[in-house]
Amino acid sequence: MNAAQSLASRFSHRFGGTPRVFRAPGRVNLIGEHTDYNDGYVLPAAIQFGTWVAIAPALSRNISVRSENMSKEFVFDPGAREPMPRRDWTDYIRGVAVILQRSGVRLNSANVLVEGDVPLGSGLSSSASLEVAAALALVANSRHVMSSKEIALLCQRAETEFVGARCGIMDQFTACHATAGHALLLDCRSLEHCQTPLPERITIAVSNTMVKHELTSGEYNRRRQQCEEGVRVMSQFLPGIRALRDVTLDHLDRFGNELDPLVLRRCRHVISENARVLSAEAALQRGDLLQFGKLMRCSHCSLRDDYEVSCPELDIMADAACQINGVYGSRMTGGGFGGCTVSLVDAAHAENFAKEMYESYLKATGIRCQIFLCAPSDGASEESV
């Protein structure tokens, strides 16, 4: 019995009837951090961890939701006044419901059972995984049809307008559009994207520092404000720019002295990171994993020094990875202030990498980390039960 069938069985035992089950994956970003909300480029891949949502019509007018992970439940009336955020896991589902209704979708009553295995607070996008799976379920239960692009944009709105994290489109778009065996090169302005094959001889190793972060605490939004300030100042010299996507390193050399030094560093990271993403994708296309790994390392240094979203544990982990045989490159991934690193590892060395990383990190920090050996996975879909 697979995860979807197991959840369907528990749903039937709790609510009766046979549900439909939808799944959306978590993701790991190979390179392109904090570029998405600057209209830039990213290169993520979906991973095997995900969120499953089982749903079936209910006799009442309410939507009743239970989380198997949290062992908690909540009920809301989709016909009542819009709810206020609670600052907990329920906001991701209620936010999706609110934005669906603002978009003209009339939500039908439902019983909903949710379960996921994306490590929470690790930078692997458990929130977008939950949002996308919930959106697919609520839309289907309401006999509505939406494209994958529409679902991604709606879930982004839920996180920005209801949850309060001014995120870019990367996480939700990846959850909807990823393809197994591939990384996804995404232009976060136009939403043009292409699937780039990942060599079968590599493993994506995700190492969890076990240090948690909370993006809604303010640092994420503060970085975004600093980037917007950079655009405001630079637009005096570069009329027509809309985001840091439109600024080059040459522009920064010419006009950077007009910026506050802190804002200059933030802008330098984003602008150089966009260039690194395009270079990394080109390296991947030609099979140059050594160059890809060098770009990953440069990305981490930029995130650490210019964007200042790393932390000692992430730095220790990224440095340790680069000392292990078979590793092409390593960097922090996700919003920062904890969470995970991503390392590109020769598949023949993957098991040894996991062992050496665990021991090295434990010796340096006293923390027992988690290491996941991942393969690029498919995006969201309805599961067979």
C-alpha cells in the first residue's frame, strides 16, 4: 500500500466514503537563491518528499480539515466572512481557500485529511507543497478546472496576501511543473521554463542542519525591501528598470556608489546569482559538473557574505561537503538562517557522503543532522487509490 492508498484508507475510516487524493512535492533549489522575487532565474528540482491531501464532499456546509502530522483539525465555513490568519499551519490551507473564493471559485463543502513528509523548517518548501496539494483538492472538489500555471500563481497569492510571506513564484511553480530526472530552469518574470536533464550518475544530497528558521519573522521581507530600495535608487540612472533582473554587474560597477553599502551588497548577490544560474544551466547542458559545482560554491559565499542569510551551521555543512570524495559542489538552499544544504554528489559516492557528512557535522557542532539522498521527481498530480 503506497502513501496515497494509506491516507485514503484512513480517510474512509474517519469520514466514510472514498476520497480523491492529490500530492504535491517539496523542492530543492540547486542554484538561484533569493532571485525569484527579483524577477530573476532559478534552477530547482522537485524531490520525493511531498504532501498528500485526501478530499471528499461533506454533508455539512463546512470544510473540515485534519492534519495527520499535527494531530489537529479545524473547521471553517467557506460561505462565511473571510477568516483572519492564525500564524500556524492552517493558514496555508485557509489562505488557498480565501484566494480561490476571491478568484470566483465557489467552494463546496468537504472533509479533508492531510499528511506530508517534507521536513518542516528545512528550506525544502513544505508550505508550497501543502498549498498546491490543497489547491488541487479544493478545486477538484468544487468541480472547477484550473491550469498548473493558474494553481501556482494562486498559491503564491495565498502565501503573500494571507500568510504574509512575500515569496516569489519558484516554490509553487516547481511543485506544479517539475519533471522526474530534470531540473527546472524558470524565468520568474515571464514564467517561461524548460526542463534540463540531470545526469543519472549524480545524486542530489540534501543535508538538514536541524536548525530551524521562520521566514515570516521578518528577515525574508526585509531582504526584499532592501532589493526594492536598490531598484528605486538605480532607476534614477537606469530609467525603465522594474527589478534587479534588469540590472547588470556593469551597471552596479558604474552606479553602485549611489547605494547604501548594505543595499549594495544585497543587490550584488542577486545580480551575480542570476548570472550564475544561467551559467550553471549551460554547464549542466554540456555535462560540466565541475563547473556547476564551482558555481554552487560561489553562490554559497555570496549568500553568506553579501546577502547574509547563512548561519554557522550552514557554513560548516557546506565546507565539510566540499572535503568529501565525489562531491562536485555544495551550498545552502532555501530562505536561509538554518535549514539545509544541497550537494551534487557522484552516485557511486552517495552512501559514503551521507556517512562522512553526518560524522563531520556531529563532531563540529554536536548536532545529529539528517541527510536525504534525493532524485528529481515529478510535480503535483492526482494519485491513484
